[in-house]
Amino acid sequence: AQSVTQPDIHITVSEGASLELRCNYSYGATPYLFWYVQSPGQGLQLLLKYFSGDTLVQGIKGFEAEFKRSQSSFNLRKPSVHWSDAAEYFCATLDSNYQLIWGAGTKLIIKP
Amino acid sequence: DGGITQSPKYLFRKEGQNVTLSCEQNLNHDAMYWYRQDPGQGLRLIYYSQIVNDFQKGDIAEGYSVSREKKESFPLTVTSAQKNPTAFYLCATTPVGDHTGELFFGEGSRLTVL
């Protein structure tokens, strides 16, 4: 069965520092991969998605993610974080029934 | 404004009571979903509906019920059979046939059982 693993429950980063959130997936074929963000007490918003083609994907709010088949990874990056980036981030993949399979999420904490 | 409205935002219920969470959308999306969110567990699918008068169970449907009488509305009832109902509930939509995986979410309803 397909699965998504986000190894880090919490990540703390200083404001202005770079960020990388990890995501690993299990799937034989080329997966459809997504990153969503959830601000406290809110719904989720799509940051970016990968279906095929260029393995470096640009998203909203200055985020990017790189698909690495050899590592079964789809890590989310941002060169310089802002206090407003504090949120929970979810990686997800699409299964054969076009339903999303979610990782457990990584909570990003920003130090001033 | 186009969007998804969930109500109420906060709800308290006594054990043994049923409670219904509302989800209304004006995006003209065919598919609607209910997810449950617990800390450290990500999102778990309760029910989904791709067309009016039809819905399917998700991974954790036990203790929940839904209806889809109108395209715009997909209410979720948390019944007394749900053993641990305290959670954050999220409604989402997507256009059917749009197999891009992009879901549009409401702001959620937090249910607390006293």
C-alpha cells in the first residue's frame, strides 16, 4: 500500500534561516505528490504539486520542492523563512483511486 | 465570495448525543469530503461523495453518517456510536474529473465531547 512519511514532528528554525522539511513516499510508479500548509485552527491550502516533468517544483509563498526518485523523497524548501510561515505542513500522495494519502505533518516553529 | 463554509466552528457535546456538522460550498464542485484530524495523525478520511445522492465510506466511517441531498451541502453527523469523537473536522471539495489532487478546504469545526 502507498504511504507517506514525514520523519520530523516538529522543526524549529530561526527567522531568516533556510528551511527543509522532509517527505518520503512509497510507491512503485511515478507518484503524484503534494505539499499543503495549515495555519493554526484553519483548513489546509495547497503549496505545490508534482505530477511529472521538471523535478524541481515552484509553489506559492516562496516554497519549492524537489522530487528525487532515487531517494523516494519530495522535500519542501524555502531559502529564508518568515514568522508567518509558522504552521503545520503536510505531504501527500494520490492513490490509484485518486484519493489523497497524507503524512502525519510537520509543525514548523519560527524563532525570532 | 466563493468558498466552503463549515459551521459551527466550535461545538461541545455531551456523551451519548448525536451532533451534525454543516459543510456548504458555492464553488460548484461535485466532490466533497470529510476528514478527521487528530494531533500527530494527519488527516483521515471519513466519507466522501462524488455526486448528489451518492457517497462512500472512507477509512474511519464507523460512528459517522452523511447525506448528499444537494450539490452544495454535505453534512456530517457524529453519532453516539463514535467512541472518541473529540477532534477537528475538515470539509473539502474538488471538481470531479479534476484528478489533480487539489482539495479546497473549509476552516474546520472543532468538536469537544464533555
